[in-house]
Amino acid sequence: MFSCQNQLEEVVPQTSLNQQLALSDPNAATTLYTGVYASLRNYHGTLLNLGEMRSDLWADGLFTESEDTGLKQYWSHNISATNVPAANWGGFYNLIDRINTVIKLFPQAPLTEAQRKSALAEMHGLRAFVYFTLLRTWGGVPITTEPVSSVDNLTDLYRERAKAEDVMKLIKSDLEQSLTLFGGSNAFTTKRVYWNRAATLTLKGDVFLWSGTLMGGGSADFAVAKAALEEVKAIPTLGLQATYADIFDATKEVNNREIIFALSFEKNEATQSAYGSFLVNTTQAGTLVFDPQPGPAVPVSTVFPLVGGASRVGLSQAMITRLTANAADRRPRATFRTMHRTTAGNPVAGVMLTKFIGRVDAGVQLYDNDFPIYRYADVLLMLAEANTKLGNDPSADIMALRTRAYGAAAPAFTNGSQQANMEAILDENLREFIGEGKRWFALRRAGDAYVFRAVSPQYLQQNQVYKLVLPISVGMLNADPKLTQTPGY
């Protein structure tokens, strides 16, 4: 208001972005490339919410503070055209634009041919993953494969929604381009936080299971999924960690053989923040106890004196009982702890998600666990799913996970009907991936009937198939006249 008012006519709004620096400066090109991964990490909470919170896992849970009403909208399916979670496509198009920029510029970037090919292979794989996330969440979405380099008019940004089939074509095309560019290299970085060939193959298995089940691909797509997943299974540097808890140990992330691709969190760089409502505040931690039965009861604040957060979402008593009924299963104890009151009977007060609890560092709780996008257990369970849907016996892959989880007490799996096998696979998926953003997408990939069996009809009824994908907001429709609402809303 008080600055110079002269020569304002010489001030020109910036309508273009200088992306050409990456074509002359290798450092700028490298920064552009690594910036994609920094951006992707910011979507941790979104990936968790979209992939898990609409399932049966956290529904009607026990909590000690006021409920997280935002997350409740997901699991209660209180979703409509006027109550839209994850507006603006979850913000994913900002990430897609960064990926598109690398794909556009890197063929001429001043890097070695090997560096260019590797980066492009990663970006095509990542773009396929992001579009697959969009497809699973909204169905048909706008397709854009060119970066935004200039904006002369707002209408330049308008995009209509493509058909779901066309989005799937783009995903499968990106997968093949990624595999071609990777060649035969199955190399990993020491921390597996860069996309790699095994990640592309695992995503390919995921994608073709989805298209085979939900988009008419049938047995042909299941066979493609099986072949891709078997190729990952054969990579000698991958396998199950002997101890389940070691998968998530922040001090054991280097050459973690179970991790295929993860989001990187590090001290002095970025730490996790998505689980604030799955913890407990410091005041209540002093009034609640772990393990009162058979005892001895241990104050929560003694075990985790520096953990801060809130208990605003949790597991229901029915879900806790289901997950802990077999005491030999080591996964629940490595995933969550039940917090109890000190009143008569020590009733369960809530649940503390400890899978990504981090570690104590210099007097603070440091939440620096990497977040797995794909790990070897995904491969085994998706391979079991592919074999089940092809009419084959999935026993070997299911038993591999059960043996790791239960040891010598592992319940034997008996090959049965397709539905019985799928229910067993989904039960293992539930136990393996709590807090990893997998349960809802696993139910969806299994087929609509499995979704409606798992989610309470109080929240999702069989005549509400349209609710399996999300609506878009009125604001989005008003801002872009080419958009249309998701069918059913």
C-alpha cells in the first residue's frame, strides 16, 4: 500500500516456469528428479487415508479423547456430493506435474545415458502408481501427461474426466515403458526409497489383479499378474524378514530385504506425522497401563515417556479380539498395544499404534520409520490371490507368511473354494498391513462382494455400489466446467 506506485505497467505477471535449467545444469536436473520423491513423501497421510480408512479396520474403535471426525467420515462412509473427503483429487496432480516434467526434460538432460534411463524408468513407474491410486479412488479421472509450462488463460487448465478404461490403458503403458527402460536390472539402493524394477513388477501384479477382477480382464489378466509377481519372488535380494518387527525398525532400514519401495523419513529431513490420532497424549499416558492381564500392569508413560499425540481413533473391541485371539501370532504385539484403565477389571481404553513409533533420540521421540509402499509380503499375498482366481492352490505363499508370524504354531492352511481362499488371504492381509494403507484397496481388489461382507451395512449397503469410489466437490465442479460428478452422487 505504501510502496512506489510508479511504473506498475512494467510489472508483468509470470505466466511461464523456467524448466529449461534442467537441460543445461546436471545439478538442476538431479534436484528436479529427487524433488519428486520429496513431494511423494508429503502424500503419506493421503495414501493411508485412501487405502485403509474406508475399510472395517478402524471402524467404531475405542479412543480416549474426542474422536477424529475427519477420519470418521471415511470409515462410516458419511460421504456425499456435499461431504467430500480428499478434495481436489487428493492434490495428486501437483505430483503428476512434477513427474511429467522429469519425463519431458530428462531425455535431453546433461546426464549419462544410464542416469537418464534409470530416472525415466522410475518416473514412468511412479506415474503409473499415482494414476492407479486415482483410478482406485475416483474411477475415471483427468489424464495429463504433459507438464504445465505456461498458463495464458485459466481455460488452459480445464480437463474432462477420462473413462476408467483409458486411465487403465495409461497405467499399463507406463508400466511397460518402465520395464523397458529398466532393462534387466534388479538393483536396489541401500535404503529402498527409490522406485525400482521390482516395484514396477509388483505394481503390475496389483494393476492386473484389479483389471482382471473389476474391469473385465478375467483369467488373462490374472495370468499376467501371476507372471509379474513370480518374477519379483525370484529376485534373490528379496524375501521375508525372519522377525516381523524388524521390517519397521528404523535402525534396520539399510538393505532391508523385505522392502521393495518405501517413503523415506529421516532425522533432520522429514519425519512421519500421519499417525497423530493413533497415539496418546502425555497426560493420559500417565493414567493408562499396558498389559494388566496377566500382568504386571505397566504405565504407558513408562514404556513410551516421550510419545505425544492423541487417542482419537482406534480398533473396536471386536477387532482387537479377532487380531489377538491366537497369542502365537507375533504381528499384533509388533503393531499395536491396548491401553487399559486402572479401574476394576482394567477395561480397554484405547489402542496405541506402535508399528511406526520410531525411537528415542536426544530426548525426543523421533518418528523416522520409512513407510512401505510395497514389500515382499505384498507379493506373496497378491500371488496367492492370483493363483486363487486362476483356480490354483495358494497354500505355499499363505503358509510362508503364517510361518513367519506364528513359528511352529502356524495354523495349517487347507486349499478350499475360491471364496474360502480369498477370505483367508484377506485375513492375512488384515493382520500384516495394519497402518500401511492397504486394507480398503485389498477388499476392493478382491471384489465388491468382499467389501460388503467386511464393512458393516450400517455404513455401506449393497445398493450403494457407487460409494466404492469417491465424489468430487461442488467447488471443483464450479472451478472446471469440463468436470462431471462421479456417477451415483
